[in-house]
Amino acid sequence: LGPEQSRWLMAFDHASVAALRPEPFEAIRACLEELRRAGPAHGTRPELMRLYPPEVISVDVAGYLHTEPIQLPDQLGELAAQEPEGVLRTDVLDAVQVRRPEVRGLLSWFQARQAMSAVVIRDEEEIHGLLVLPSNGRKSPMALEEAHSARRLAERLASLFSLSSSLVRSRQRESAAISQVGELQTELERMILILEADAVRHRAFAERLARPLLTTAHGATARAALQHAAALSARPAVALQFSPGMSPVAWAAAIHLSSPRGSGPLVIVDGSLSPDHGLERWTDERVSPLILAESGTLVVLDLPALPEEVQERIAQRLERVAPGEETRFGCLFTCFGQWDEHQRQGRILPRITRQVAESLLTLPTLVERPEDLRSLLLERLARWGARLRGRPLGALPAAQRLLVDHVWPGNELELEWVCLKAAQAAAAEAVTAAELQSTGFV
């Protein structure tokens, strides 16, 4: 029942005591609760407005703290800081609005919030916020003692605002970091799925190339060569030398699958083709085979046919593979004939020879794989029958004996040609000896 001034003076004193609580958010809640008691229960509430982050803090009837984002008017903090005791009053704005029309928008904002005054909250460095006090129908002007008490309360709130603002910013950074971690985790899972899918595709491609060899290598010679190749596959560089008519691609794919890079890309370059001779292709980071084969194996067919500068580029990349990093990059070279002969002719760089000095493998010819000849013949005939007739083609025992007894000087190339001619001459589901001889096979 006391005068309006005394009620606010008591509220400021009680709020200053409440602001001494150690926990900053609890101190702010208790401070606003004490200020709210200065007015009627049905009136508007005092509000704390923080500049960083921009938000308004208030307490409801039940005593719970509420925080909402807000956009403060321009010049509010600046004008309040210029007033005596840092208190900007509504009646002052109303009195100067004619002479200073720029404050009319600010006056409208005060009137919309039914505010009596705004007390600036600042420390020695910067303004932290404002304490907006409601009018609640008050008629008398704000007394000087009230302004003094409001300023003392604002000084205590400044330290609370500084601490609570730091906590809010920390929580926002934590929330943003948690959100970013969640996004990165989702992106990581997506990238893992992409890499796993890439690994499956890379491995399927290599398995398709190695299938003709792996499904027909039953004899002791072929199995021993495959075991030797698997033992060499962990090395960063392997060399294969082969005889006329042989194709080393299946062997290269099998070595790649046995290596630590078996799930990586298998990049095949043909040294006998001119598009692979240009140095600009090997230096272009978008299409360079050295870049495309990262975490996989680069297969260089017919290495002696490549220019010297390209071989230099490959040797430089191999020399950068440190011990224990064989999973990062591997290279597999093939050459027609004897490696040493090409080396003597200067068609292979000594730098590459040093890399493969202990990992040179000679591929077995067909005559060295007599146990595999029958499966090789039937596999080729079945494929040519499917291509030409839509169903597999076999061979009668007499025709098989003729084919198995042949020495095959042309190796797989000759075998492929003979099977094609036999499939074209066959009249039934299996090739006969007479049909085979009718093709000119001797």
C-alpha cells in the first residue's frame, strides 16, 4: 500500500540481494521475481534483454524463467547509456519526440511493451543488455532515488550477464558442435557406404578378368605359379614375362586380388597403344593412371613399348612408396619375351628393373600346363557355342584327344582361334574329330 516509489525502491534492494546468488541463471530468475512483485499480479512483467545473443528473459507468475529471441530497436542501448544513471524513461522520449523525430519509433516500442524505463546494463568495456521496467499504470515520474537503485542493480546484473552470456555462447557452440558432429557422422556413414560399394565394384571387375584363369588352373604347374604370384603380390612392384600368344591380363587380375590392394581399383594401361604414350596424360591429375590407381594396382601391359619419360614418371611414383605402405599403390608390369633382353636393349629403365629385381615371374605356357588343357578347351568351346548358337558347345572324346595332344605354339591366341573355327564347323552339340580336321587343324 506504500507509494509507487517506495515499492520500486524495496524491489530494487531485494533484487540486488537476489542477484548475489552463485548460479547466474538462478540469480537472474530470483532478481526478476523480486522486481515482478513491485507491480500488480495482472500487470506486465519486468524483462531483461540481452544483446549477445539477442534474447529477452522474463519470469512468469509461477516463477519459471522464459527466454525468447528478440530484435532490439536501433539506438536503444546507445541512448540509454547517455541518460543520467543509464536510465532511459518513456516520459523523456515523449517529451523530445517533437524535436527529435528519430526517437518516435523507439517511443512506440516502449509504449507497445507498456514500459516505464530501460536501465542499461554495462561494464567498463561494453553494454551487455537492458533491464526494461513495466509502467503498470504508474502516474508519478521516476524518482532520483529509484534511478540510483536501478543503476546499482544494473551493476550487479552486468557481472551476471557477462557470466551467463559466456555460458549461453558456450552452450550454443556445444550445440552447434554436436549438430556438426551429427552431420559429419552421417556424412561419414554415407562415405563409408560409397567406399564399400566402390570396393565391391573394383573387386567384381578384377574377379571377372581373373575368372578364365582361376576356373581352369587345376594342374600342379599352374597352381604353383599362382601361389608364387600370391606371394609376390604384397610387393609394390611385380613383373610378368610371357611367351607369344599369351595374355597376362588374367594373371595380373589374380595377383591384384591376392594383394593388400585387392579391394582397390585395377587400372590397366596398354603400352602398345599411342594414347598412353603422351606424358601430359600421366601428369594430368584428373586422368593420370598414377592417380586413378591410388589404393589399387596399376597394370602396365607391354612396358618396353612406353616412352622413356613415361617410364621415368612411373619409377618416381614407385620410389615414393615407403615400406609398409604397399596398400597405397602397386604396379604390375608385363613384357613380351625375356625381361633381361629388353633391359639390354635399353627399352626398360634400370630404375624399374631395380624395383622388380626380386619379383619377376615367368608365366607358364600351355604346353607346360597339360593338366589344364582339357578344361581350357571345354571352357573356350562352351563360350564360343554360347556366342554363336546361344548354348554351350562340347567336344567328343576323339576331338578332345586331338586337341590335348597338340603342342600349342601360339598358346591362348591359337587356342582361341581353333575353338572359334571348331564352333563354326560343328553341326551338333559337340565337335567331332572330322569337323575339327575339316577346319585345317593339324
